[in-house]
Amino acid sequence: MHSIKDVANLAGVGVGTVSRVINNIGSVKPVTRNKVIEAIRELNYVPNQVARNFKMQRSYLVSLLLPSIFNQFFSELAYHIEDELDRNGYQLLLCNSGGKPEKELYYLDMLKQNKVAGIIGITYNDIEEYIHTDIPIVSIDRHFSKQITCVTSDNFEGGRIALKELVKAGANNVAFIGGATSINSETRNRKKGFIHEAEAMGIPYVVYEEPDPIADDIAFIKRFLKKYPEVNGVFAITDMLAAKYIEIAKRSGLRVPEDVKVIGYDGIQDHEYFHPVLSTIRQPVEQMARKAVQLLLKKIEGESVEHEDFIIAVEYWQGETT
Amino acid sequence: MHSIKDVANLAGVGVGTVSRVINNIGSVKPVTRNKVIEAIRELNYVPNQVARNFKMQRSYLVSLLLPSIFNQFFSELAYHIEDELDRNGYQLLLCNSGGKPEKELYYLDMLKQNKVAGIIGITYNDIEEYIHTDIPIVSIDRHFSKQITCVTSDNFEGGRIALKELVKAGANNVAFIGGATSINSETRNRKKGFIHEAEAMGIPYVVYEEPDPIADDIAFIKRFLKKYPEVNGVFAITDMLAAKYIEIAKRSGLRVPEDVKVIGYDGIQDHEYFHPVLSTIRQPVEQMARKAVQLLLKKIEGESVEHEDFIIAVEYWQGETT
């Protein structure tokens, strides 16, 4: 017996579109509607009215909880998450938590009341005690000990690549700079990979950190420059921190990349119209977004998810700063 | 008799928080909860159970329809819209239309089915025939002849300021470059204000346009540079187009701002870590976002909205390109 997915595949449209045609809701272009109707006829597809009615009472909302959509990495992530949800007939409820735990907990509560079908969350707060494994949640960049499914980029490998690329560009005295989170955030692996590779290669390194979020990053960078004038290779935990470091280093007379090579993390620049174009470890944002949605939908459908962590490969983007 | 707004004001919290406390849904910090309870006692506030129940059956979802959240102007707008909605107990459904009319129409249809309470829309498509004035919609940057409430920045004045600032910086042969929309988009007023002021001041100007969206903006800029080598002041319809123009002009040997002054529109750079820092007409994004939400909520509540267009003042940001 054929499923709605088979109809969607044959018609070359998303499941959401087939659903709109069957339920006669929403707007579907006549040409698309005809394709769907033809596919239904060809497969002799009979929508299960009971199942469908039951489903129609479910929520098709998925909430995306993130610190702020006004951040290029998060907005790119949200773009692809919404697209993947839409292809599957779901809609996206956006919640800027502003990093506030009470706002995050409010959304978890909505989940418990079945007002949303699931949550994709990016949180740096310690809300762990409120999270139960029996509700559909997928986390991005954050591990929970209770085995919430987590999708991340390969931060450890990213740190290793950064060290190797700094050395390849000529640095022999390197530093990691960034905010240190107290919780088990995946971003900590950037530092770990960096240190691991520096020790393996016998390169002298320093780690310069402050608790995250860094209250005054300009002052933080100035203190770093004063304390470690001999450093000639810097790996910053994010592209924004790398850009700030470069600006302040330049004002203090350092040339980038001549005097100091710099690598960031994220890959927020998708063009070369603003300078410096950063050398960076590019997060596989689209893949992370689609994977997170696919895993969440499996959980919502009650399917088992094989692994609890999905780590997606990063790549190095050569810019003007190494 | 006191309203829920009075309670919220006295407690120093949003209406949404008071609602969460009264209905015992969501999570509210104990200290906040106590403030709300104290305010309820002090005002002797009695929630109208019937009205409240009726309201609870309403949708508290507002959908934001925009071409793509992966665009800094739109993501900043979305950030403030979500924040203003949250303060009023509403939630944001995000829809990247990708500029596709069928996706926009799908959301309009959800509105008709009362699944969303209202829509804030940014669309450059001609979906006018589907829009009825009796449903709560607020448009940003786009006029509809059917008198949909529209919130915009003062694009005409922005164009006038751009011309004056180019001239002040020394330009005497100026150009407007950008995409031309066929619909009644507010962005067209940038050009109109620019022309108006150039004619008033007697400055020679050219308008170089292609239908929006410009398919190949690099080629577009190259053709412009070839055709008008004498231009020494450029006003680009967006910051991104300004940045692209600058990069290509530099590659062809022009210095910015020495040989040509450039002004963009939007104000997407909120820091000075990437260069050039553009001289630009800054959109009042936060004010536009909050105003759009406030107007929409008035419409949802059935209140009359005094004006149909709300034009918010822009400001000039001096960067490195004039």
C-alpha cells in the first residue's frame, strides 16, 4: 500500500503540498495540484481518513529556540530549518530566548501541552533538569547527559584543522582565544582539538579564556595582546571574535597576516565584499539544519533514532588572514 | 475596573507573563510570579473567565512572511518583531516565502482559517488580488492599493539625504543604481527622493536600473562602470549592492572615496570590524518592527488604526565611503 510520501515523490512535490491538496487547504498552483491528483490516481492512493483526522488534530508546529535570530549563523540555520520543515508539512515557531532560561522553559512547557510537536534548541543555559528524554527535542551544538539527540559540526576536528593551518601558514607560537562555557557545550571541543594537535606537533600554545559570554571583548583582546606579544597565530572561537581581534591588533600596529595569522570559526561571510575575508572553519550549516529536522521528525513519528550524536564534517575556508 | 494591562504595568512585566501566571501555563520565575500576584491583589483584579476562555480559543500566532530570514535586514526585523509579540503574549510563526507567491498564499489561507491571528508581511510579489482588507495584515515596505496598513522607513527622504551627502562629500556627477520593481514597492521612493533632490540642486544624475531581482549584479555593475565612467558619486539601493559596487570599482582602479563616493541603504553593519564601513541610510529597523506589531495587534483587537501608512524617519550613518 502506498503512502503519502510515495505520492509526493511521484508528483515531485513535498508531503506538505500533497496534504494541502488532499485536505483542500492552503493554496496550490493548478499545475501542481494536477500533478498531485495524477499521482494519487496512478498509485491508487487512498488516504486513511481515520489516521488523517487523528493527524489533523496534532500540532504541526515545531519551535526553534535560539539565543537570537539577529546573528548570521543562527539566521542561516533558521532559514534551512524552516525550508526542511515546510517540505514535510510542518511550520516553524521562532523563539529568540535571548539566552533567558525562563523563556526557554516556557517553550518546553508548550511542548508538554502538545501545542508544539517538537523543539529544535540551541541553548547555552543549564536547563537540563527540565528536559525529559520522552519528548521530541533535538539539540544543536549542545550535549545533554540525558541523551538528547545532538547535531553538531565536528568541533574537535575544526580545532585540529585550525592549528595545522596556522602552522602551515608560518605560525610557531599560537593561541586559542574565546569564551569558556561552564556547561557541556560542543564549542569547547574547538579548544580541545586545537590543544590536542598543538601537543601532537610540539607547537607552543596558550589558551586565553574568560567565562562566556565575555562581558567586554575589546578589553579582553587588549589584555591578551599585552600579555602574549610573542603570539603569531590566533584561533578565535568565532568569526566575530576573530574580526574584533584583527581590528584591535591592527590598531596596535600588528599586520595580518604578515605578523600574525588568524583563523575564526563559523564561516559567516558568504561573499568577499567586506574585508578582511576571514580564514575560517566553516560550519556545515545547511546539513546541520536538515539533519536536525529529519531526526526530530523521526522522533515525533516515534521512530527510533540510531545514534544520539550526529557530527557533521567541517571544512577550511582560506581567506585573507592566514 | 482594571485590565490585564494594568496588572502588567504595575508588576513591570509583559501581558504575556501575567497571562502565564493567571492560567498557570508556561514557566515564570518565582520572583516574577510573586510580583504579578501582588499586583493582582493590589488592583483587586478579577480576570473575566468568560472573556479569558474565549480568548484562549483564539490563535495567538502571528506569522511573519518574508523572502528569507537569511538576510541581515530581515533577521534584525524578525528579532524585534518576535520580541514585541512576546511582550504581548503572542508567538511568531516564521515563513520564508523565498519570494514564491504560492507559499505566501498558503499563509494567507491559514489566516482565513483562523489558524493565525494576523500576518506581518514583506512581499515583493503581486498577491494583491488575494488580500482582503477585513483581515489583520500589516505590510512592511510595500503598499497595497486596498489600503493595507503599511510601515516603512522614509525612503523618499532617505534618497534626498543620500544625494545631499554625496554632494557635500564632493560629488558633482551622481548616479542611482538598483533593481526596479514593477509593483508599488516603497523602495522605489529611494530613487524618487534622490532624483527630486538632484533636480532641486541642479546636479547632473543618471539612473541605472534593471528589473528586480537583478539576475547578475556583477555584470550589471561592470556595464554601469563602462557606460558612465564620469560618475563620482553613487547611491545604491541597498548596502549589499553598494558593497559589490565598491569591490568591482576598486578592481577597475577606482579609489573609494577619493575617486567616487558611495552611499548604501539599510545599515546592515552594526559594528566596524569589516571594511569598508559603508556610509548608508540607516533603516529604523527596531521602530519599524515594534510599530508593525502594535498596529497588527490593534487590528486583531478590532480597534481602528488612524493612518494607513506609517513612515518612520531614517538617519544617515557616516562610514568610510564618502
